[in-house]
Amino acid sequence: MEAHSPAKRQEAYRMWESGEKKSVIARSLQIDYDTLLGWIKRFKAEGVSGMELRYHRCGRPRVIDDKVKAKAIALRQAHAGWGCPYIRLQLVQEFGASSVASVRHIHRWLKAAGLMESKTRLPAVAVPWAKVPLARVQVDAKEQLKTADGLPCCYLNFTDENSGAVLDAFVFPLRPHQPSTR
């Protein structure tokens, strides 16, 4: 979604000052009626300066103290085993909670300084994934589920490890000598 241009805002201001109805202004300039009401509120309070774009005021204010950032980097250099949450606790004790950034922010500082390694979301696998379809099939079992009519059952699912496609699935009832724990 794009912002309305300063020209459109000026036109809305000109039409409003000349006494045009708000609904007519919104319709003719193709702007949302509530947006126009917000603009008019600003026009009344600030006049022409109320038309300025104010994106510089968006979001939370950045509170980054260079002393805090430098101390976080120094702590990590001195103690390679310390993680970001513990470093943050040390910074809070020294600088106070309101002066210290979040754990995630500290992680970004340390990563930019080359003190944190990037982590992958994928687990390390001893055996590589299948290179071609049907080279390896994963079998998953889900036990003691219930069917729609409330009977206990088991579920087997066969998945191709190369494509991730579900090959087959079986639902079968519990055998009579296997009592359900639910």
C-alpha cells in the first residue's frame, strides 16, 4: 500500500477549506473516509503543516547506547561461552533495564561483530536425504488415535524423503488384546 501523495493531501486541504463535503472529497480523491477525517483533524490543529508525511515517527524509538553495545561486544569477547540472555542480564545490572536492548537485538550486534555464528533451522543429519525419488521412504506411526465414531485406532504414514510426497497412509483399529490407555 502506497502513501497518498503530498499533492493529494494539498488538494484535500484546499477542498476542505473551500467548504466541500467530506464525503465528496473522499470520493473524488479516492481516499478512505476515515483517512480524510484524520487529515482534517490534523488540518484543524496544525493548518498547512498538518499535510506533511510523518513516517520518520513510525515504529518504536531506537534507544541504542553505544556504551551498552560496546560493553556487550566486550563481554562476548571476554567470555565466548556466554549467550545473549546472560550478556543482557550483565548489561541490565550495569546500565539498568531501560537502557538495554532486547536479547535479539544484542544477538544482532554480536553477529555483526563476527562473534556469533549463524544457526540453521535444519538439524544435522548423519545420513543425507534421498537424492532421487523413492530411494528412501520414511514411515511414521501415530498410535491410539480415535476415529470420528470414537473407536481407538492407529495410523501409518509413508513419505518419500526426496520429494516430501505422502505415498500412502493406513488407518487400522487396535487389536482386541491391546487396550487403549485413553
